[in-house]
Amino acid sequence: MCLAVPGKIVKIQGEDPLYRTGKVSFGGVLKEVSLAYVPDVQIDQYVIVHAGFALTVLDEEEAQETLNYIQQCAPVMQ
């Protein structure tokens, strides 16, 4: 099963769109991801991340709604 999770861009590195990376915060846990698929993304925007790649940009409301659903499922998954 695959799961893509929303995270917030906190830092962007690199100039070349194919090699740009970003630090993405997942509830305070930072991961470095490729931004090759979202060349126009900016700091403080939310992205959906799967397998180390940011796949799409989300608006903040949609990202928060998804994060709330995940948080509600957490007790069930334990």
C-alpha cells in the first residue's frame, strides 16, 4: 500500500528545477525531498510527498483537512 502525505516546505535548495530539493516538515519531522515535479513551489506552501518526491502543491486548508483525517486514524492504527 502506498501513502502520500502532506508536508510544509520550510527550506528550498538549488537553482536547477530538476535538482532542487526542499526540507519539508511533517509535524516537526524534517525530511529532504525532491522538488523536480513542483518547480514553482515556494516556502510555506504544502505539498503531497510520496517516496521522496513532492508530487503536487496543496492549499493550506486542504492540507490541514488531510492531516486531521490522518490524526483521527492514528489511534485505530496502533
